[in-house]
Amino acid sequence: MKQLGFPSNATLRSNAFDYSLIVVGAFLQALSYVLFLAPYKIVPGGVYGISIVLHYVTKGLFSIFPDGLPMGATALCFNVPLLILAMKKIGLSSGPKTIVTFVLISVFTDTLSYFCGTEPLVENDTFIACFYGGAILGLGVTCVFKAQSTSAGTDVLARVIANNSNLKVSNMIILLDSAIVMLGLIVFQDWAVPLYSWFAIFVYGKVVEMFQTENPNRAVFIVSKKTQEIKDLIVGKMGMRGTFLHGRGMYEGQEKEIIFTIAERKDMPRLKDEIKDIDPHAFISTMHASKDSPRPGI
């Protein structure tokens, strides 16, 4: 009879630390939206950029929400279907953490909005608001990334689109976020909106880059007798690509096929677990993938 496996103390500590980071990161992101960005109609791209626009557009439209649709609940309505789409199309190893992350951001955003209202923390200074708003947003996102999670939103949509095309995920994120920023221009009819919004996005990106010193990609080498099954996992199930390398064992001199692929750091736990399910004796080696060109097998 198979014994029930309980997580080790190290695993429990790691999970506790990750979820603590998620709570802090979610609160910081909500703080940025409520106190710095939304009061000045700064549209930082993503789902919350759309939510800020809808919040102002719907003011006085619904009697139940006289101040406009709540930003957190609106973002939640976008994030749930986006997450389901991502899980169906590309899988999402960080699914539980991602759900906790975007639910917490929504709850914190609407809670802060209720207690703090719509007044900006910094009066009559849009530049300071977008600078510190972008910086605090970047810190929040960094905490979430450190926990190997994501806040869903347009970045998962970008991954879905890029997965079925030759476009890079980073380029798709820029394209989608820019379209949302331009939506802010169309709705608010003010060129200051996109200019300040792009500056906030720039600051946010630089803060994430400063703290995310480790390359998010890993080079993975897999030695196994079940290369076809592992190939089906990597290409068919996880939506990744790879290359077969031919090698020969130094001890027995047997010819072997080695799988080489590039995986995102947050996908590594799932990749390792799935490979071990296929072949418990598989050998997996990883290293930093610095200065890497497009993924192998393209």
C-alpha cells in the first residue's frame, strides 16, 4: 500500500516564505494603484490599466457603484478567464500561487479604495505620483516574481499569443500594454495620460530589472531512455521547444540522445516533476541561460 507523503519542513518553510512574499507584493501593487496611479488617471498597462479606465468611465453610470466600477473587482473579472485560457493553452505551473496573488491584489485594491477614497497621497504633483507609483509597483511585482508566481493579466495573454506565433513574449507584452495606454488617451482625451503612463511603466520595469538580477531562463539538459515521452511533454504539454543532442556515455560507451531546452525559472518545478513521473532515473542538469538567442528548435 502506498504511504501518504507529507511535505518536509523545508518545503513548508519555503511555501510559507513564498506566500509571505505574495502577500507583501500584492499589498504593494494595490498601494501603488490606489494612492499614486489611479488618482491621476495614470494607466500602467495590463489589467489594472483597463480597470482604472473603466473606473472613471463608469462614474455615475450605475447606482450601485456611484463612484465607478471598483478597480479590484473589475480586474478580477478579467484575470479569471485569462488564467483559465492560459492553463488550457500553455499550462501554468504556478497556478495556485497565481490565483492567490491576483485575488489578494483585488481585495487589497478595493479595501484601500474604501478606506482611503480617491484622493491622491501626493497633491498636485503627477510626476512624483507616477515615479513613486511605478517604483512601488515594481517592488510589488518583484516580490511576486521571487515567490515564483505571477499576477496573471496581460502577461499570460502575451504568452498564449506568443506561444502560437514567432513573436517574443516581451514584444507582445509591450504591444498589449501600449494599446491599453493608448486606450487611456482615447478615453481621457489628454496627451499627459500616455506620457506619464509610459514613464511609470519605465520606472516599474527598471525596478524589476534592478532586483531580478538572475536571468529568468534556465538551460536544461536531460538524459533519459524515454526521450520520446519527454519530448511529447516538453513540446505538446508545456508548449516549449528543444533540441536532441547526440552523445556517448563515458563509462559504458553507449550512444545516447540528450534533450536540450530553455525553460523559464517558474516552470522548472513542474518540468522536473513531470520528467520524474515519466522516468524516475532521468538525469537533469540546469544552468543559467545568459545572453541566449531564441529558444532551440525554432
